Amino acid sequence: MSNKFNANALAEYSKSYARRIAADFFQHHATISGEQILSLTPINQINLFIISSLSDKWQADTAKFRSPYFDFSDADVQEALQNFMNVVSQHILVRREHLEPLLIDATRRTIIMIFDPRAYFDDVLRNQPDFTLTADALKQIIRYTKINQFIPAHIMQRMNGKPFLYANQALVFLEEALMQRGHELEHHDKFVALFSEKLPMDVSALLRSHMPDSIPTAPLRSFFDTATELTVPPAPLVATESTLAGAVRLTDGAETNTPAIPPQPYPVATDQEASSSSSTGGALFLDGNSGPDPVSPIGQPSQLPTENTGTPAIVENSQSINSTNLVPTLNDTLRDGTPAEPATVAETFHRAPIESIARSISLNQKFRFINQLFNGNASAYNQAVDEIDTLNNYGQALDLISYRYASQYLWDMSSDEVSELVEILKRRFA
């Protein structure tokens, strides 16, 4: 559900409003018909959501009617079944105990649609079977949408006659509709007045105070963008002025301050050169000149010449520096060529290729993947693992988890669980 709402306040208001509506109607009626449902509340969207729920339940009950002992694909059977459904649908008759739960859900959905249309349609698209939006399903959404109907209509237009869309593509069209036609969104004031005719609505209690009234347009980001981002910025290739300033400073042969950072193996000026440096306003280069003018930092590697940098010149100093206290630089470490420590048995095991994802996931990992990545749905987890194991390469696996499961279950791509899953994919398709 949208995080724009106070969940408890939304649930309580929906229940109270539905109870008030149901009490007023069933005070004079024992049951309610389809025609009466269409005019049950002054907000047509609530009435349509109730009819939509009844239609879904009727479709599900009809599917249960099919039997393996009869040919339901026969044209005569299909025609007779359709006629039967049409006739029965003309005789809707619902008692209060069955209507009130539908009325509560319809009220809740309508409030979300009014105050947070992005969250409402986002949830509808993500909950499509197999993460696929068919043209028939979209027609049903449009049919039962009264408020902000231009949003599903825009998605239908962008579908351009195709029989289906993957939900992640439909979500892109949703953002497109909100960005291009956000000014057409219906304002909540008139609906607050309609709700308040039956039960006063306190908008400040219903919504979280920190949420903005306008809909932000956050840019879409690819999984591959976030997966390859550096968590720590690279070290500069050339020492900055502050780093040089932290090196040894000598005036009249005495050390005047303690370096702010560990001393680095830079050439040290003599007393005479240090005095000359202070008089000219800056440190001199080894050949006695003041060096090139400073330039603003850029994101590209340094273009300074690199010849003769492997063996820096040594300048004698009246105060010798103990070389054992110098911290080796990255270049020093690389030049030493010290071999890396051999990997442990555990590290070697965890990097070894695997033949099956399901068998390589520990029991603890499995529970965490189910709870953190698949919202506690074990069957969805098993289906995903089986599907990944049938793929041919690592690229296909990344496409599947980023364009389907990550979008469907709103994964935090920086979480430990996603990182562990990606590592398993690398081993599976190594």
C-alpha cells in the first residue's frame, strides 16, 4: 500500500464509512441488487469497485464449475455457459454480511486512488498474473475506473494493439502519463466533501504530514547502473594541495607543526629552499621554479608526464627523516610485487562454479531470500529459482531478476540479499 497514508487511520475510516453506508441501506432492505449497488454511495468509484469485485468472484466461481469429465471447449457448451453467466449476473442479490467487506475494500481503494493515484495504479500493474498486463485485463481496469481514467487509457494507447505488456513496461507508461498529463488529476477536495456528507473525513489524520501534495517524478534507474556504482570514491592519482601541506614543514631548521596525516614519501625541501618558498608564497618544484598554475580538479586521470617518477630525487636535509615511519604509497606497494595472500578454503569454496542454484543456497539464505526478496511467498521463490536454473547465461539471469522480480517485489538493489543472489548467479553461469 502507499506509504502516503497513516495505515491505521485509513483502515479505520474505511470500516466506519462502510458500516455507516451499510447501516443506512439495510435498515430498510434485507438484500441489495446490482442496480442498487450502482447508486449505493454518492461516490461512483466506490460503487464500481464493488461491482468489479463481484465480477471477479463470479468469474472464479464459474471456473470451479468446469469438470474434467466434460468437454468445456465445445462451442455449444461455451455458448450455453456464457448465456448462463449473463442470466445469473442480472440477478445479483447480496446480504449485508457479504456486502460490507466488499464495501470496506472499495472505500479503501477509492481513497488511495484519490490521494495517491501513482501508488494505486502501480499496485494494480505489479499484481497482474505472471507480471504481465493483457489487453483484456487493461480493458477491465478502464471499465471499472471512474477517477483519473486517463491513466489506464494512456497505457492502452501506448500498448498500440499488442495483446499484452510486461508489467515493467506498463509501469514506464504509467510514469509517462503522470508526467505528461499530471495536471488532469482530479483534486481531492470535492471527494472529501462527498465522503464527509456521510462521515466527516480528517485529511490531516489520514495522510502522513511529511508527504507532499504534488506527485514527484523520480527518474527511473536501471539495475545495471546501481549494480556497478562504486561505494568508495577512487583515491586521487595526484596529491592535492592539502596533502602536500600536511608534509613536513621546516622553518629555520625546526619543525613548526605536526602533520595532520601520516607523512608521505615526498621529497623534502632544505632549509634554504623552505625559506625561499615562504618568501615566494608557495612551495617550489625541484628545479627551483614555482610550477604550473593550479587548475580546477577534473574527473579524468592526471596527464602529468610519468617518466622518471619511479625513483624520486633525494634532497639532503639538516633534519633527517626516519624512513621506517613513512607509510608506503599504493605505487610502492605495487612496485614491491608482493604476492597476495592465498585464498582460504572457504573463499575457494564460495567462488567455485555450481550446477544448481537451488542446491547451492543454504537453508538460512533460503529463508532470508523468501522473506526479504519475495515478501514471504515460498512458491514465488521456488518458481524464480527453477526459472533461473533453466537459463543459458549470466546476462539472461540478470535481465530476469532486474526486469521482472526486482520490479515486481520492489527489491532494494543495495541489500545483502540481492548481492548474495547476484554472487550465486555468477557462480552458476561462470
